[in-house]
Amino acid sequence: MNLCTLAKFSASGPVKKDLMKTAGSNIVIVGLETGQVIQPHPEPYAVVFVVLQGKGSSLPEQQSIPSNPYILFP
């Protein structure tokens, strides 16, 4: 399955689609257009981002993350 085909995008902000929810974890796809961000917020679980297409950055370092399904960053 190509996960990129499941992503949805909106000019009004990030679009989150739940793929799986369990008692200990959630798996979601978040579609972001250029310039959109996910604001830092506390979560009761660990969060891992995988950039499937395009590039992203993580706060607070603003480290650029290229698209590559093998690169994970917390």
C-alpha cells in the first residue's frame, strides 16, 4: 500500500487521518502543505514522525529532514 495516497491536504491547515488506534499508540497520517506546521503540544505517549514526501523540520532544532521512508525522528 502506498501511504502517500491516503494523505489529504487543506490550505486551512494540517489534515490528520487516523489509521489505527490502540490503548498504547496511534498511527496517523498528517498532510501538510508548504509552510504549515504542527504546533508543539504534549502527548501522553511517544511520537515518531516519518516524512514520506517533501521535507520537514523538527523543533526546537529546526533540523531539516528529507523525505525518505527510512528516516525516523522523535
